Amino acid sequence: MGALTMAVEASTPLFGIIMRSTGRWYNVRLPDGRIVQATLKGKMRLSNHHATNPVCVGDRVSLICQNSDYLIADVHERTNCIVRQAARDQATIQLLAANLDQAVLLVTTAHPRTSLGFIDRFLAVATAYHVPALLAFNKTDLYNENLMHLAQQWKQLYEAAGYSTLFISARTGAHLDVLREKLKQKTTMLAGHSGVGKSTLINALIPDLNLKTAPLSGFHNKGRHTTSYAEMFELPFSGFIVDTPGIKELGIFSLKPHEVSHYFPEMKTFLSQCRFNTCLHLQEPGCAVRQAVSEGRIGVSRYESYCSIIHELQTDEPVYGRE
């Protein structure tokens, strides 16, 4: 009878949340707080041909235990996710994280400077997949007068577009108290180019963690990758944060050209005012969006990013918004 009971328990699915994904192995947090290692059950490896990774950090999964090994048998329905086009295959996506309350995009105006095209693409993807986004300007302790002026201009640009922004220094701790309040009781994905200070920031938020950091490469002033896989950490003041590898380029996947303007919040006010309801806001007459750009009501750089995405979707020529 005891052996039969054990067999039943072994086949009973367990609930868990993916905390780390390294390709083959996954760290899964159980409801009691234990972390176990698991692999994908055979059918799961073949369940999504359009994704390089059928399971990602933040996924809620069902586990089964066979011969003391944990297998991921099923992925529960996601509330949202952040995806990007796989760098080596335009027909495939890479899942970055799922079931998020928000995303924080860490940017800098130097050391290394984040491109506006990259920022706009990330924000559009986050909006498309129903993930609220916040811009955090890091390394403010290194900004001279010109860099701070540029950061203030970017702050005005994105706040006018409807996004929240924050100036911080992960190294000195400046304004991290404000960021902590925004992270409390939420699951947040942290993203950005390599070198913007993601690992330094997480070390400041979770002092005992000691994530590896690295200086910028001297020749190009670009960041070195110190995070090679996504991982979720529990915050000591409540909540979770997902560290992701530095994103060098962000391909847009599975969006339709006519949808893109809906993912630029400042454009939505003007969409119903265009002469044609099929307007792509490129060269069409009577376009209220282009009129708003000419009047300074929509940022020129934001509109240029929009046009870049439309061009990519129409021609299948990736532009990405590189560093």
C-alpha cells in the first residue's frame, strides 16, 4: 500500500514558476519556496516550433517527478510576455520573460549611449504584449552637463509620449529608494544593452547576491555580456526582478504594419483624425499623425522609429535599432 501511495504522489503534477532558464535546465520555484531543477518532457520540446525556447522565466508550469527527476509537463496560459525576433532566424521568436507586472528599460546617455531607436522598439514591443514599461536613466553620477542636458531632453520626450521615467545611479544608490517603491510586490523584467548597469543595479537591490559585473570594452566603449541567461530573483523588500542578457538588437516579430501606430501611445489620439482609416502615416494625404509631428506634438525621433519599423515589416529587411 505504501509503494502504491508513493507512485500516485510521483505522478501528481506540482505547480512551479520558472526562475532560471539555461537552455536545457530550468530552476523551478515550488509553492513552499524550494528550488528544484527540471528539464522539459519530450512533447514539450516540440510544442512550439516558432520559439527558440518553449518555456521562459516567469512561466507557471506543471511538473511531474519520475525516478527522482523533475519534468516540465505543461505551461499554464501566460498573462503576457516579452518576445523578440531570434537573431539568426527571422521566422522564429525568443521568449524573454512571461507573466510580468512591468518592465524597466535601463538606459544611459553615455557609457555606453542607448540608441533612441532601440528604446522605441522595446517600448513598442512591451506595449504590444501588454507589459507596462518604465525608463530608468542609469549612471547619472557619470553625466557631465551636456549628458545631463541630453538625458533631460529624452526624459521630456518619453514623458510626453506617456511613459514614466526615473534618474538613478546604481553605483552610488541615488534615487534607488524611489525605484524600490515601484518594484514592491511586482514581477519586473529588467532589460537594456550590455554595459548599462543591470547587474550592478540588481546587486544594489539585493546586496547579498553579488552578480558578476564587468567594465566596458575600451575600444568601442560597449558593454560586455555578464549575464548569459535569464534569471528571476526575489527582492528582499517584496517582489521579483528578472535579469536578462544584454540586448544588442531587437527585431520586431509578428506585428502588422497597420497595428504599429497603436503601440506608440502619443499617436493614438490622432489616428481617428486621418483622412483615410487605412492610413499608415507615411505619405498619405490628410494624415493627422504627420501633421502632429510637424507641429511638434509628436517627437521627430519617435516618428522616425515608427517609420523604421514599418519599413522593416513591409520589406522583411531587419533594422533592429542597434546599439
